[in-house]
Amino acid sequence: MDFDFSDDQEQLRDAVRKWVDKGYDFERRRKAVAAGGFDRAAYNELAELGLTGLYIAEADGGMGMGPVEGMVVMEELGRGMVLEPLPQTLIASGILSGYAPAALKAEWLPKIASGEALVVLAYQERKARYQLNVCDAKATQSSAGWSLSATKNMVPAGDQAEAFIVPATVDGKIALFLVERAAAGVTARGYGTQDGARAADVSLQDVPAQLITPDGLAALEHAVDIGIAATCAEAVGVMDKTLVITAEYLNTRKQFGVAIGSFQALRHRAADMKMQLELARSMSFYACLKLNAPVDERRRALARAKYQLGTSMRFVGQQAVQLHGGIGVTDEYIVSHYFKKLTQLEMTFGDTLHHLGEVSARMQDTAGVFA
């Protein structure tokens, strides 16, 4: 199998890396965090690069690209710890493109591709504990259309988005709906998250909704798998940069008159970080390549990938802090922010323990990765 990237993919990587290096430095990120964790100007710049239309067909104003390009982009955004929730845009693009009726696609996909509308997935409920089939939200249909009542927690940029993709039960079965934030009955309480980004608890009381698909559980599982693949790629970028910063520190910090990077024990720990990074990178590739596989195969693959990524994120983040000593946990030093980002990503779309259970539950006669 050829794992080389095409010229177009490398050009895409280069364009995103240049924007991160020149347009999204640590100081700009600090200002965005202080302002609430979401910078609409930065999101618009992502749109100008075409990234908000990455998964949207050219006929709808997008770039018509796929999971490999998504992986390339998210790795580079991870290196800069970009706060703006592009994974949510990839989820919305994929779900609306694959499941929504033609009228809904025509209304929303061009706006998502241009960056005019940020649409995010609002699916988490307090009692669900990452279980996608647990849903207290209710939707009812009348002559006036659908209405929906729900409380959804930890919705990324929930008080900044233009619309939400919301699962709700209809006659005991989960369906998927689109709800506009400006609709009557919508309340969003925003707050900052551990990694400096923004989320909200969203309350919906008899809110007008548009049906995306009655087969909501299948679509929701697909949405979360798109999110897992994006999160895995983003985490690879975060870990890659964390290792670079740590190596630079080891080669700069001196103890007993020599750089501490010359101490064998510390070199071994840095090597272990590199090993975990490469394990994570290979599983991120695996997740990306399985994203369009048949449902059972896809779900197994994404659970395996998120388990390995969670293990690697925890190890790399903790080792980076340990190798830096006290400075590694100070807000003024950049590595502490990478550690917080890895901590947040490890819990996004299901933590490591949850996905270990998913891997176990989906295990077949052979436990081989490519079974």
C-alpha cells in the first residue's frame, strides 16, 4: 500500500502549515482564549483557505475532498492548537451531504462551505456517558412541522454556532434534526473549556426543527466516527509539536554544566515519546483509511484508533511535563497548553476507557487490527 501523499495533499499541508506558523501564533491564541475561546476572524480565515468546504462537493461550493485531506489539515491545525472547531464543520459537512434531503443540502452546504454558517453537533447528554443510543431529547411532528425539546451539554462553540445537528427520539427511535440557534426557544450558556476553547450547554424548548434523517442512530455513529478521525489527526499534530518543544528544551537546559539532553535516562524517555507518537500516527492513518468502510468495520477501526491515540496522548503529555520540570505546568510556558490540549482531546468523542470497552465488545474471532 502506498502511504505517500499526493502533490495536491502536500500543497494543502504546506498552505495550512504556513497559516498556522504566520497567522496563528501563540500570542494570537492567548488573545482568543482571553476573549472567550472562539475567534470568528480566525474561522473566516480557515474558510478563505477552503477548509470549511473540505468535505463539501464542488457543486455546493466546497473542495470535494476526502478523509486523507481532512487528516492532513487536522494534523497541521493540531500543531498550532487552533481553537476554532473545524472538526465540527467536517462532521456537519459529511452528515448533511450523506443523509440530508436535497432542500436542506441546498440551504446549508453552501453557507457552511463559505464559512457563513458554523454548524456543530449537539449530542451529549449528562446521563449518556458516551453511549450514543442514550437520548432523552424528544421530537414531535404536527401540521406546522417538527418541534424538539432537549438539553445538550458540552456543545463546541454552542453559543457561537448558527445551527446545531441534534439527535432526538421519535416514537422510541433516534432521528437526526437541524436546529437554528436563532430559533425561538433556544438558550445557549457558553463557557471556556480546559484547553482554552469554547463550549455551551444548549437548552431547546419546543424549538422548530428540520428533519435530516429518521435513521438517526446510524447517522450519529457516522458523525462521531468523522469526529474521532479528525481528533486523532489533530492529536498527532499536537503530540508532534509537543515532542519538538521537549527536545529543544532538553538540548537547551543545562545541569552540572551540560545539556540535560545528554543524560541517558532522559534520552530514553524522549525516545519512548517518539515511539508513542509514531504508534499514534499509524493508527490515525488507519482511522482515516477506514472512515468510508462498511459500518461494522468502520466502528471497530475507529474505536481501536481512539484507544491507541488516547494512550499515546496521555503518555506524551505527561512525559513532556515531567521532562520540563516545574516550568512544564506554568501558564506562561507553551508546553502546559499542549498538555491541556492533549488532556481535552483524550476525552473527546469518548475517553480511552470507553473505547477499550468498545474494542472489547466488537472483538471477533481474531483480534488482528486488519481482521
